[in-house]
Amino acid sequence: MTPNLTAFTGVDSQNLPDVMVSVQFILAIGVYNLFDFDKIMSDRFWDIGTSLSQCVVEVIFGLFCLFTVYFSASFTAKIYRKDATMAGISALTSLLVMIYLFQLGLTGRISLLTGGYLVFQYTFFALLLGYGVGQVFHWLGADYEPVNYEHTKLVQDRAIKALKPTLVTVIVGIAIGGILYVVISKVKANFSLTRIVLSVENSNNLLLTVPATALASFLSWLGLEAPILDLGNVAGSAAATANLTYVLRRGSVWKVPYPYLGGSMISIYGVMGGCGTILALAVAILIWGRRKESETVAKMNLWPLLFSSSRGFLVGLPVILNPIYALELVLVPVVNMLIAALAIFLHIVPTPVYTVLTGTPGPLVPFFATNGNWPTLIFTIFLFCLDVVMMIPAVKLDNRTKILLKDYEMEDDRHV
């Protein structure tokens, strides 16, 4: 017995070509059947496990900005010997006030925890706000020395001493939120930039898609993951639908009307389903890394990265806002797209046209997207190996940087 395709993918198998049903079906239930879960695990137990896993992911990454803004403000204030706890609480309050007013102006409805503005994709804004609040406490807050035990009177004194910077941060948050509310209420701006994203997705011009990919990759390194995810939305592209229709009518993946389609090139080759670049970095760390901490993070996240879940690795290493990895994370997707475009032009590989299930291992994404084209698989493996090689300078620089920092800290301790 095997689970139903529709139950796993939400796609009716009767509406797909037979060959695509087989590919998608194998991918969807491969792990399930590999370990014979259908014999040893009931459907109810499977559903419970799935719900619990989704719950943990939603709580951690769906509310990630709450943690980020708190600890960003807290650690910044702590550097200057200010009240880190009060700084974190102030930053958290300011963030929620701004989101409240922003959503009120945008939709007229208030949904702080489910509105989608506290998710991992907006980490940069939370980091920036937290750092700003930490600086406010740096300049306006009283000095604070932690004690082992605080009774009620000490807690009250802390709150009073932190009153000035707290009021400033909350008032500034209200002001920024108020400005957003007024602007959005009047112009009803489309902050998702849908038109720009659609123009890139439907573009067959590499002079547009390659710079857009570089910019989106840079924003992802900053902590703004949304642009690169939006650009890789192949299913939402009208040109992608035209390519798929052409293939289904003629029974061939060659000579489609849009061979260098932006959405397909970015998602399939640029980021290989979302995590190809980060997976290459993890492999490079495991091979050339000389730091136990980085290798541990790479090992723990290798399985999630293989199935297109990179957030644990991005936070644990860390990668976001780390200048050591900035150039490679921007350059690798661009190189992938250019080489893939050349291979398509030379008819080495066909244009990817099929939608691939979320969670497909990155190096296998082009293979499935071209309906199981074996030259594409060989080409993708070569491309992934090239990505790993391109990550070597960053990994070696990270090794060298940590040695220099350790020597600096030891030298500083000697002077103290």
C-alpha cells in the first residue's frame, strides 16, 4: 500500500502527464516508502507528526523577527553596559506598534502574529530596528551592572532608569508607524512589488534577469529573503505556462518559445530550488573547513539543506550579514544562470518547464524540471561541483579570520 498522490501533493494525478505523475509521485513518497512507513506507521500517527513539525517551524520561523529584534537590541545595549532586557522589551514593543499601524493602513485588519511581517524573510528590518534601539539605550540609558538576585525594588529602579530610552523608542516607533499608515492609506501602494517581479519572471532577456538575480541574492544575504523567493515562483508566470503548453502539445522539451525564461532560470538553475548555493557552502565547509563549530553546524543542517530548508544553517553559522560570504552568495547564482543559458543555447540541456515539488534536493531540481533529462542531471552535478569550488575562498577566509580573532582576543587578555 502506498499513500495517495493527491493527499501528499494536493495535485490530482489525472490532470498531469503520466511521466510527470511518476516523477512527482516518486519524489513525494520516496522517503515514506523507503523506510516502509506505510507498514509500521498509521496515517493518524503520520498526520500528528506532520502537524507537530509544522507547528515547531511556524513558531520559530513564523515569528522569527520577534526573537531577532529582541536579541539585536539586547546584545547592542549590553556592549555599552546598559540594561539589555529593557532594551529588548522596548524594541519588541516598537516593532509590534509599527506593524500594527502598517497593517491598519494597508488592509484595515489587525493580525500581528499572522500577518506575515514577523517571518524569517524580514530579518534585516528586525536587525536594523534592534540595533537602533540598542543605540538609543547607549546614549540615553543609565549604566547597568547585572546582579545575582533582584528583588522588587531593584526591578522597579531598573524600569524607572530605562523609562527615558523606552519612551523615545516607542514614540519613534509610533511616528514611523503613523507615517506608514498615512502614506499607505492614501496611495494604497503595492508593497509586494508584484509588477516588477512578474516582469522579471516573464522576461526572456538575460540582461534583465541576471542583474535582478544578483540584487535579490544580495538582499537575501542582508536578511530579506522574500525577493529571491518571489522571483523563483515559476508556477505564477504566464510565459512558463506557455512553455509548458508547448511541451505538452508537441511531446518535446526542446525549442520552447521562452528558452531563457526568468522565473525558470532563477529557480531551477540560479538557486536550484532555493538552497543550492547554501548547500554548496555547507559541503565546502565540510571538506575545507578547519573550525569545529562551523563543521558541526554544516553536519546538523546537511539533511535539511538537501531538502531545501536553509534557515537553520543561515542562522547557526551565521551567514546573514557576514561579509565573508557576501560575494560568493551573490556571484554563484549569477554564474549558474549564465552557464545554464549557454548550455541551453548550445542545445546541451533543454529549458526547464515542469513545476517541481517543494523540498526536492537542489541538484535534482533541473532533472525533474526537464522531465527526467539525463544530460541535464550530469550538467547539474557539474554545476553544483563548480559552486562548491567557488565557495572555497570564502571558507578559507573564514578559517583565517577566526584564527586572527582568536589571536587578537588572547593578546587583549594579556594586556588586561
